[in-house]
Amino acid sequence: MRVDGDDEVESLPPGPAMDHEFRSNQANRSTPWWLILIAAITAAGLVIGAILPRIQARANLRRETNEMAVPTVAVVKPKRTAPASELVLPANVQAFVDSPIYARTNGYLRRWYADIGAHVKAGQLLAEIETPEVDQQLMQARADLGTAQANLRLSQITAERYTGLLKTDSVSKQEADNAEGDYAAKKAALESAQANVKRLEELQSFEKIYAPFDGIITARNTDIGALIDSGSSGGTRTELFHIAQPGKLRVYVNVPEAYSQSAKPGLKAALTVPEYPGQRFEGTLVRNADAIDQSTRTLLVEIDVNNPTGRLLSGAYAEVHFHLPTASGSFILPVNALLFRSEGLRVATVNKGHAELKPITIGHDFGSEVEVVAGLDGTESIVVNPPDSLVSGEAVRVIQQSSGSEEAH
């Protein structure tokens, strides 16, 4: 076929060459069906391979989110308390009898006979004081006593004489009464002089310092020539010695108010001191103050400990071990199992995979553990370190469980 401008198209007659070309183009244009199927399957596989991981990832994320929404907790079993629990408290050890020794008169120390650590007996001479002023006063008082005695004798003779003369009317009644009154006054003056002499003699006897009881001298606070002030004139008293009787010791302990009802006389206690590790010294609670100290909320008790060999030293720091009876049916829980809520103290228990908050009543506080006296029966699984947001009925997952011991140690 030929086209020439606007001339009329001339059609060529069909021939063999023309038919071959037409059949070739038709063959090229038709695609086999299996190729199309493969292409479709390939495309579908690519689409599915791209979508399925995303669907799986979303499902995993949803599952993990739901799992993370369930709190994971560790639980413990409550421990039943022993019939008696041990309470350890700090204590101060004192000698059963402990006393400072002061002077009763002023002067200078002449000599001393006992130093620290000396074992002395009751009535043993410890020191002597030189009291020149008291000695002079005593001499003057004795002289005054002699004058009073002489005046009394003269007054007595005069009164007796006037009494005899009055019978013969040689003197008037007034003169006889005056003589009798002068005799009475001289008698009173004599008694006063005698009392003054006795007082000064007693002061002079205080020149010698004696041990008031058997014991050990724990301090000597003076030396030869030191000025001794008894404090009678308003000055500061001078403590000469300090004596203690360590054969029996008093141990004072401040018992917390929560244990005050168990700290009764007769309760046995054991004393431990740092200088004798592993050894215990038995004692008995003999008395208590029977009143709570408002500043410390404690009860002061006294424990007596026999110390015949003097191994325990007075003034030492010690620890007292009490074996106190505990309430039956009480349990021990760690303090990190407690929940402090506005409605009161609670613990979280796990029952069939769900949390349940139970109210409890605590007794003694042992520091890292507390005693629960009401609210538990011992079969519960108690959540340790429960989250603050935990509520009753919430699903929980238990990852750890400690059986605990049946009896508290």
C-alpha cells in the first residue's frame, strides 16, 4: 500500500508474504496461560510475605502487652511464731551498792590508806583529815564548858543558901526566887556548853574517813595536803573516794512499751558482755518502775545478777536477752509485705491467680520482720513487695514462692 499526499490510497493485492507476516504478529501477541498463573502466584506470594509478618508482629505485641499488664509477684508463706521469742536490749551494769564518800569536816588531807582497786572492809580507815580550826573550836568549847560548870556550882550553892535563909525570914521571898532562877539559867548554859562540846567532838571524829561497807575503791579524788571542803559553808563538796560492792550487780534496762506486760518480776534473763564473747550470765528481773516513761515510751526494769568472783565489772555496757512468751496463733511476716492504705494496714494474698487484700493486726516489731496477731490463718500466699496500685480481684502471676519455716527461730 502506498500513500502519496492527498492521493487515493492504493491497495496492494494480498499475497503469501503478507499472510506470513500477519500470522507472526498474532503469535507474538498471545501469552501462554501458565505464565500468567505463575506471575499471579508470585505476586500473591510477595503480597502475603509482606503482610503476614506484620499481622504476626501485631498479634505478638498484643499478647505481650496483655501479659505485661498482669503484675508479676513473689510470694511467701507466713511463719508461725515460737512459743517464746527472744528480745535483746542494751543495758547498764551497776554495782548493787555504789556510793561516793565525802568529808564531813573542813581541813587538809593528812594521809590516805587505800587507792583504786583496793578491797576494803566495812569500818576500815581510808584517810585522815587535819582540822586545826575544829581543834581550836573544841578547845574553846571545853573551856566554856568549864566556866559554865563553875557558874552552875556557885549558883547552886547560892540558891540552896537562900532557901535555908528564907525559912528563918533572913531573906525576902524575892531574893530566894532570884537565886533559884539564876541556878536554872546556869544549868541551861551548862547543858548548852556540853552540847557544843559534843558537836565539835563529833566534827573532830570526822577527821578519820572509814569505809561504810565491804567493797572496792573505784576512785580516789584527793591527795595529801589537798584542801577538803565539806560543803557546810556553801562551797563545793569534795568527793574523796568512790566505793562499790560488785558481789551482786544491778542491771537496768529500758523495755519498750509493747513488751511491758511481759516484763514482770521473776522473769529470767541472760546477760552478755563484749569482753566475754559467747558467755551468758544468768539474772532475774526483780522489780520494775510500774510506769511508762513518757519521753522514751519504755518501762525501766532492774535485773539482779550474782557476781561472786567479780568477773563482771560495774559500769560496763551489756545486752540483756529476754525470752518472752508470744501470743498463740501469731505469725511472722517480712516488713516489705505490708501495704499501708488509707483504710488501714493490709497484706496482699494470691488465690487462684488473683490478688486479695486482707486486713491484719500487728503485734511486736522486730525490725526486718513483724508479728501478725490477727488476720491470717497460716495457709495464705503473701505477696512480697506488692505494687501500690494492686487491688483486690486483680490478676497476678506468681514467679517465686518461699515455703518458709513452720516455726520462727
